[in-house]
Amino acid sequence: MILSGTMCRSASRVAYLVAASCFLAGTGYAAWYLSRKYDNLVVFYMQRDAFYRDAQWTTDFFTPTVKHAGNAFATIGIVVGLISLAYLYRSWRKRERRGFATSRFSVPRVDVAVISSIAMIQGALWWYGNGLLPPSFDEIFSALNAAGEGVFRSLSYYMLPNNHLLFNALNAAAFGSMGDLLLTGRIISLVSFIALGAIQFFWLKGVIKNRWLAGAVIVLLSVLLPVWGFAVQARGYLLLLLASWLAFVGLWHYLGSGKARWRGLFAVGSVMAYATVPVFLYVHVAMLCWVLTDWIKERRIDYQLLISQLIAGAAVLMFYLPALTFSGFQSITANRYVAAGTEEYGAFAARFLPTLPDYANYSTQELAEVFPWLMSLLFLLPVVAWWRSRVKGYRRLACFQLLLISCTVVTVLLMRAVPFHRTIIFQLQFGGMVVALFLIWGIVALGRRLRVKGTPIAAATVLLSALYLALDTPQKFSLHLYYYDIVPTYTAVAELVSQVPTTARVAFSDEGFYARYLGKNREITVVEDPAVAEFYMKERREPLPEGNFELVGSAADIELYRRVGLVYPSDGLLLLRTQKDPSDGGTLPLGEQKNPSDGGMMPLGEQKDPSDGG
């Protein structure tokens, strides 16, 4: 495919327009926020339906102090937005004057066939995993309490790190009118999964100069536990992985060629990754250290790259402005999942460093059974073997792999916050890729010595490894993906919810969202006010609301309560023997109403048929 200068100019204009629109929207939001008083913003935010922990929202999140700090953030946002818009305009004008050369871009048919095959395999993996894994706690939390609240609340309410802002905002914007945002979230992960395979193929084919080996390696990477597992989760981890790879591929090519489009891809990938989950910080630090080593080697500073990263940082700030101004800086940096511990650095290191093999083994559990440190050693072995390799690509891989591991560990130690295994999904997949490439390199080198074709043997070895993991990994999904057993938890809570008759009115606590989702799927009547509820479901550590409730059952920390006096008669209706009949001083069953025509009783949900008086 040949892209003419006119086509390149059009694409460039679209890119500048999108970037300028984002900064303009952020600047406009900051100005709107500054023009509103605290009370006006509270009324604006609370005017819609109830949301997660809304009773504590004005005391734990949007307080007058947060509003005061939000004014400062909004002011900074306006300044940063205007400066960024001015720079983008100046850059665009300079680009227009310089003109656009013809660009050649071709995709051979055989590459299309390989990419299509990879996409079909990934689609089959997603379909199988989707049927295997019921909804998890984190998925339902995101679908109900983030994406389910619309785009603005998805962007502005950072109640927990579970709110992967970009992922949930995309889900809300694209599928907010649909009923099941958990399914649509899984579809977004599928699209990210397939796009990831395509990006990796084009990059890897250029590194190892063999499309078939590249395809085999991508299939192997697709069946690693965190990759395959989160490809079928309505969470932002596959979008984070895709964005991290975009940033890496952009930086890889830019340091090799210096072309502006790769610098732009590095910036776009960085913004997407931070906007999805801020744990991209670990990877970004490694990338910036890689840039620094290149500057030291070349004895120069690349100011264009530096400016592009500053613009990317400004874009991240504008994206997080709603969360910073409505939830506060502390909600992002000081919540209990990311806040630094109180122990000394030495004590934290002594506790964290011995757990490093657990993180490496999260990518695949099999080698841990042989030797717990084996996967960790395999991550480092290519670094040693390729450090002085005659092949420049292998030397660059060794350098970045070393920086990726060391920067992640050092950043964790400095922050003194133990990360979840799933948050380092890029490090684990990248390490798995380096190990696979090292295996291929060794087999091909051995074949060369033995004067046999090593490439087919290497491809077969990688594919057989992928087949083994494809058969074994699904057995690890339920327990190891989040390190709690998803399937038994879902089964137990679903069974608990099934005890509630569909005719009942049920209220749920904030932390009872898992049961709430399952209850809605059973078409149970959900009410917001516990005072009118016949059943109440909550997390065991939450207090009971006012009212006379008795415990019926519990499962996975979810408790089911029934209003005292409710019984289950044979017809499945709910009865309460404590409601007084004012006409005769007797009691009425709950949900039964006085039939005015005969003075008798009629069950809840039954109405007088005017045709026969029944």
C-alpha cells in the first residue's frame, strides 16, 4: 500500500485534531469546574440515581477541602491545556509548511493470513474462556459501580483502583444503553486481545525475520495465564497490555530510526496506558531509563522526544482532572491498595524480595513445581546470553529486559506498596516472550552446528508448548487469576440468591454488589430503600439497616437477611404474620390486600377480574 503525501497530510491533520479536541475538552471542563461552587457541584452530582457509597461521598470523597484542591488542579489544567494547544498549533503549522512525503506501507497476503489465523485462535480462546469463567467480583464491581454509572461518573469517581478509568469510560460510552455491561466489557477485552496480537506480529516479524516463528510465539504468549485469563474479563488489564505494547513498539522503532511517527506512537501508548491503570508507571520508568541510556551513549539529548513526553504527561493530567477534582488526589495515591506502608525500607524489602518468584510464576505455574526460582532465572538468562550478542536486536532486548525487571522492583521498593500480580501483566508477557525467543535462538544455533534446519524444530517446539499451556491453563483460571476461587464463589452466592422468591422486594448494601448483579439476572425486584424491602443482602462486615431482620444464610462473605415473620407458603408467596388488619384487629399476610367487594383477602399480584368478579 502506498500512502500519498495528500493521504499522509489528512492523517496528520486528523491526529492533530483529535489531540487538540482532547485538550480543549479538558480546558473547558476545568473552566466549568472553577465557575461552580461546592454546593452547586454536590447537587449536580447527586441529582441522578443512587450510586456506590453515595452516603459517604460528601464526607470521604468530594469534601470542601477536595473542592479547594480541585480549584488548584483546574487552574493548572487550564494553564497546561492552553500551553499544549499552542504547542500543537505551532507544531501543526510547521508540519504543514514542511510538507508530506509519500509513504509506503505494504502488508503481504501471507501476513494477512497469519494475522487472521492468530485472531481466529484468540477468538476461540476467548469463547472457551468466557464460557468457563463466571463473573468475578472485580468485573461486577466495574460493570455496576463504574461503567454502569455513565461516562462522567466513570471518569470522576475514583472510589477504588477497580475503576480502570479509560476502560470503564469506553464501556459506558459505547454500550451504556445496553443491559449487560459485564458482557460488553469482556468484548472490549477481546478486541484488545486481537489488536495486541496484530501489533506484536508486525513488531516481532521485524525482530526475528520470520513470520511463522513470530506467529508461533504470539500463540504461546496468548495462552499465558494472566493474558488469556484477563482477555475474558471485563477489566482493563488487556487494554493496559495493548497500550503498553504500543508504547514499547513506538519507542523501539524511534530509538532505531528517529522517525516522528514512532515518537508519536510512544506518546499515545503512554497516555492510553496511564489512563487505563496508573501501574503503567513501572513500565514507563523502565522506558525512560532506556531513553536515558541511549542519550548517554549518543552524548545528546533528544528534545523532541522530551517535549512529546511532556505533552503526553499533560494529556494524562487532563484525563484525570475529573477524578482529581471530584474524588481528590488522595483517592488515587493514598487508597489502601497503593498507599505506602509504614514499615522501614529494609523491613519492606526483606518481606517483598522473597516473593519475587511468585510473581514470575504467575505467568505459568508449571515450572514452579520443578523449582520455584526457575522462571525468575529464565527471565534473566537471556540478558546474560545476549548482552554482548552480535545481533543488535538481541542486545536491545537484553538491555530493556534488564531495565524492565530492575525498574519494576526498585519502584515497588521505593513506593513500599506490594503490587497485585495482575498489575505487572506486561512484564510477565514480555518476559515470557524473551524466554521463548531465547529458546528459539538456542535451537536454531544448535541446528546450525548440527547442520539441520533448526527453524521448523523451533516453531514446532513453541507450538507444542502453546498446546500444553492451552490444555493446562484453564484449570488455573478459577483459583489463580485473582487468587480466590471464582467458580465456587459464584456458585455459592448464586445459590444463596436463588433462595429469594422472585416476587420479593430485595435491598442490597454497597458491598453487596455481587449479589445485586446476580439478583438482577434473576429478575428479582430490587429496591434502594431497605425500609420497604422484604430481604436484605450485605457483606458480612457491614452493619444491618434499621428494621427487624434475621439471618437466613451466607456465602462467600455475603449474608442474606429476611424480615422477621416472613414465611414461605406452598404457593411461593411471602407471608408476614405481624401486620395488623385495622378493620378487625387481626393480622394480614404480607402482600395481601383486603378485597373490598367481599371483605376477603387477595394475594399480592392478583387483581380483581372485572369480567367474572374473581
